[in-house]
Amino acid sequence: MIDNYFCLFPFPVIDSELPNTFTFPFYYDPHPLCIKASSIIQKEILESPDFEPYFKNLKGEWILGKMIGVMIVKKIDGQIGFLTAFSGKLDERSDLHPFVRPVFNFIDRNSFYRQGEEVLNVMNREIEDIEASVAYQSALKKLHHLEKENEQKLLSERNKMKLLKKERDIIRKKQRAILDEDGFNQLKEKLKTESLGQQFIYKEYHHYLSLKKEVLTKEVDLYRIPLEQKRKERKALSQKLQKRLFESYKFLNANLKETNLTEIFKDTYYAIPPSGAGDCAAPKLLQFAYKNQLKPIAIAEFWWGKSPTQEIRKHGMFYPACRGKCEPILGHMLKGLEVDPNPLLENPAAGKDLPIIYEDDYIAIVNKPPNFLSVPGKNIEDSVWLRMRKKYPNATGPLITHRLDMSTSGILVISKSAEVYKPLQRQFMSREISKSYVAILDGITKESSGTIDLPLRGDFYDRPRQIVCHEHGKSSRTKWELIEYIKDTTKVRFYPITGRTHQLRIHAAHPEGLNLAIVGDDLYGQKADRLYLHAEEIKFTHPITGKQIHINAPAPF
């Protein structure tokens, strides 16, 4: 079985070329051997006549995109090769050679899941037949019409009662000045009797209308009760299938300890495994290696084919494993392996100065270096906020008036008191503050200026990434203009109109934006020595003096 999936390099590989520790899968530079393995898969397999139809149509256009992983492994006898896997499935297939098999092949026609799906499909058709039946729809229509008619009749009666009450109130007020106490008391009793009589008539009428409705409700219930029962049975079966499916996905780690999806996700934020968990390339590769006594050496994943419409994935580019689905699983599977240290736990601001480029009694403006947190993170406290808190120990309020991504350099405004912070915040929220950024894009733009408008929201399963979502996203707009071309890159200026998380990075990289990632964007493009995005200019009204503040901090690139 190993030899069917164990791929050899067309050149000798020696131990000295191998890394000492396994790849940290959530932030890495692909090892040279992984790049070579990826190149072999891309050229010799995916572009072959056997595989190309899965990704391209007859016109040669991309019709599908997939994340594909390669993992360098070593046999017990010391032979070095690699495995490959794709995430999810290809055209309802999950066992295409030489891609390793899924951890659990639930789409096999003989699996309990497929058999359960067939039962669910039968139940769905039965439910749909009842819902669409002429008799049921006719009964529902009659009932809804009667309910609407009854409500109108009852509303009319209530309105009449209100008018009669007003008339009684008028009579009571007029007669109060005319009648003696006994006569007035008799009048009150008479009016009270009239009121009680009208209420009784209303209740009787309401009861009469309810009886009419009850007849039609029983007719509807002839269909609705069995329909609700079938829905309950369908839900119960679906939950049972899902539970059994989660328990069927069993993952090994380097210590050969086995754990299923339910156990892995029970203490996570999601509690229940998200859809598709366990079918990504990395868990498939590790599982195959452990089951076949292969030592994992290094891993890398790249996108092949058509870019998705929401998240940013470019053909041929390498990406880290997703956090929402894969982090809990790989957290288990990597136990027992020596893994590269998590670079995200290292303080990127260590040893860096935070220059102040403007200061008065009320505000300060800093020129934040790249790879420097604006506010403390989950694991790292060093940040602009912490540095400013130490510098201005008597300052009140949040200090940080707005934020820049950790990777973005440039202008950041600091308020020294809550009284200054609030009016500055109002200027930001009302978009009275104008800002501009300079960026270098990885490629050449065809246009020289424009406006980008894309709805953005967080990627629930891969934070902190953002995605384009036309259904639930919030509007984000940016104006931009060309500055110059530098070799194979484009220098541009961005004027953000809104201020969404990662807005400029998404607007640059997404196909509906400029379709060119910012150089050094480790989330939406390719890593480099830094993210080439800099907040260069800001204009705002000083919250105390009322003067216009115009600050420019030229980009260092």
C-alpha cells in the first residue's frame, strides 16, 4: 500500500538536505524539497489528461480549485520520498491515485453515511410531497384566509368598544356636574353594566370565530401533524448520522494515540466539528504516514486552479493550514513530533524603537514600524498601547484612537485623555479624517485609478482572515491611484473611505479588486521581508485647538 502512494524524487535526496524539525503548519516558508515535490505534482500529475478535466473544461478554462498538500516522508529503511493529498473531494471522488485516501471515506456508496443519506433523501421527498400536495396547500390557504378575516373582524369589534368607552366617558363627565350623588352612582352602575355586556358579547364572538377556525385547523392538522413527525424523525436521524460520522473520523498522532473528531472539538470554541473538518490535506497526509510507519519530515500546501469567490486563493501559491478546521486536529496529530517553534509567539517588536513624529499636550503621533502590534495580542503584550502607557503614565482613556495591522507601518494617532479621545473617535466614525497609504503590489495593474467596493466579513473558520461575502459582509470602499511601476511591481496610493479589518489587503488581492496582493502579505499573498503597506498621510481637526493637523510620514520603500 505504501508504494502505491509513496512518490520518489527523480534525484537523490540525502539526510543533510532535510530539516531538523517538522513544519509549523500555520506559518511557514515552504522547504525547498516541498517546493520540488509540489512542482512534480503540478507538472506530471495535475496537468496530465487524466487529471486536467477535474480542473479545466474543454476550452482550457479553470472550473475548479483545490488546496493540495505535499509531505516529505522517510521510510523505516531510510528511503526519502513524498506523499500528496487534496482537500475535500474531486467530483464526488476522494480516492484518486496517487493522492492518499481520506481519513474516513464517507462518500463511499457502501458507507453507513451514504446509506443514511439515502434514507434521509426518501424522507425529504415524503416531506416535500406533503408540503406540495394540493389538499394541504388548499387547507392552509383557507386557514390563513380565515385567520386574517377573523383578526379584521375582532379588530373592528375592539375599535367599536373603544368608541363606546369614549362615549361613556363623555356622558360620565357631563352628568357628574348635573346629577346628585345617588343619581350619579346609578349612572355609573348602568355604564359599567353596558361595558361588561359589550365585553361579554366580544368574548362570545371571539369564541364563535375560534370554533370556525378550529374546523379548518383540524383539516390542516391531518397533514401538519404527520409532517412535523417526519421532520422530527429526519432531524433525529440526521443528528445520529452526524454523531456517528464524527466518531468515525479517528486521527493518530506520532505517539500512535487515536482520537476522534468529537473528542478533538469538544473543548474548542465551536464544540461541534465544523463541516469538512478532517478532510483537509494536512490531516490526510499525517494519518497516512502514521498508519504506514512513515516519518513526517516537512509539509506544504498550495492552491491549484480556479480562485474561490470569497476567500483569497491564487493558483500555484502556498498557504498555511486553516485554523478553524485544522488547528484542533493538527494540535492532536503533531503531538510526539518535533515541530518548528510557533513564530507567532515571538515578540516582533523586540528591539524596535517607536518614533514620535508629532506631540503636544493633548495628542501624540507615532510612526509605527512594520511587525509591531497596535494593541496587546493574545500572547504578546508589547505594543504601541503598552509603550505609550509607559511613556504617559498619567494619561486617561484608551490612548489608541485607531489601529493599524501588526504588519502595516506608518502613522498612528495617540490621545492623552478621554476628553481628547472621544472627539477624535467621532471624526474617525463620521469619516472626517482623511488618510492615505502607500503600497507595492506584486504585479502590474492595467488601470491607473479607481474605486473598489467589496462587502467584507471575518472568516469564521480561519481567523484573522477576512473574506468577501455579498450576503453578510459589510461595505468597504477604497479609492486608489497609480504612483509608478517598479520592475514587475506597482506602487499605488490607497485612500480608504471605510476602515474594515484588512480592507486594503483584501482590496488589493481579491479578483474583484486589483487582483494583485501587496508584496509581503503573508495572509493573502506571499511572505517577504515585510508587508509593503505604509500609512503615509493623515489630516484631521485638532480636538482641542480646532486647527487642521496634516502629518506626512514618507514610506520607507
